Amino acid sequence: MIPISPGRTRRATLAGAVCALLVAGTALTGCSEDPNEGTNGVGRLPADQIQAKAQKAAASVGTVRLHGTVVTSGRTYTLDMRLKEQGGIGSVTTKGETFRLLRVDEELFLKADAAFWGQGSSGGTNDSKAADKLAAKYVKVPKGDPSYTKFIGFTDKNVLLSGLLTLHGELATDGHHEQGGVRTVRVTADEGAGGTLDVSIEGKPYPLRLERAGEAGTLTFSAWGTDFPLEKPAKGETLDYGKQLPTS
């Protein structure tokens, strides 16, 4: 055991007392704790390196849950999706209509209510019955249908994240924050006009919150690396629409 001199003890006590007084009197940062102490260290890095590490961490695991809004072509989509390499499952809401998407490999299924399937119909009894029948099933979306191209991107982890996790403009850090109880460091582009990204400083540097450039939506990311079941609906739960789907 190394002996500690009384002089050193007195100096440490005095320093602690002075620090407490400074904090109480709204004094200086010299006594504050290092916000990066005990973290993964990314909070000490330049902004471009933080973004690169977040992108690498996101690509390193096979699953994620994303929740929030995406604005594209003037239209807002609210997403709640679980994604993995083989596909994804979740809900999409736009213009008051909510429908479920399910993709397994290249097969895309859509499940919506009767109002969705009744769009563009003449409103007759037969149309209503057909819409009611479709509402009870997962409908397989034909690959050639415009809806396939439109919605499959919401179920593709790699395509979706590669497009979302890129900020636009000059990068800078914007302090330490918190997302879902996890400490983060924030990266901004063009002082926020080009988007902001909160990156975890605990464990792996996963992206946890994204504000897209141009007010094009805000998304949160969670359950990184947490697996979930993904399988095609049973035959009794599936229908082929047989022609072009209505445009939602």
C-alpha cells in the first residue's frame, strides 16, 4: 500500500471544496466531468469520423427497427418497420391510410383495409365485396406494379439506411445529448440545415436519431442486432391481386 501524505490529502480536499463552490456559483467548466469518460470514444472524434463509424456500425449488424417520418415528393410517410437482410415487416401510414408491408426475399405483400382497396373503384356492390375480401388478406404485389417499386424500398435495410444516413454539407459536432436513455454525440451538417445525426457513445456507435435535411422527416433507430421472425404468410392468408394495385 502506497502511503498518502497529509499534505496531498489536504490539497485534494481543498480542490474538491473549491470545485463545489465554483459549481454552486455557476462557475467554470474546469471542474466538470468529461462527458466522454467511460464511453466508446467516438465523442472525441471529428464529425466526419463519427458519421463514418455510425455508418459502419449500422452495416455491421443484420437487423434494426426504425420509426418516424419520411417526406418524399411532398408526401409524408410514417414508418414503423423491422428490417433484416432477407426483408422486413411493419406499418406505413400516409394520408390517413395505414397498411402493413411484408417482404421476404423478393416477394412483397401488402395488407390494408377495405377503403384502401376500394380506391378508384365505381363503388358498386361487387367492388365493395372485393375490397372486403382483399382487406382480410395479405395481397402479393406483382413485381411489375408501380406499388412494388414504390414500397419495396421501405423494406430494404441496406437501401434505406444507405440513403438516410448521409448528411449533406459541412459537418460539425453539436454537443452531447440523449436518445431513449442512451447518451449520444450529435453531428450536424450545415448547422442543421443538411440534417443531424445522434450517434451512441455507449457500446457500439449506432445511429439512434436522424433529422433529415430540408425538414424531410425524423427517424429513430433501435433494436440494432435484435433478431425477429420473418416468413411469408400462409396460403390461406394470401391473395394475388391479379392486376395493377390502386395508387395509395
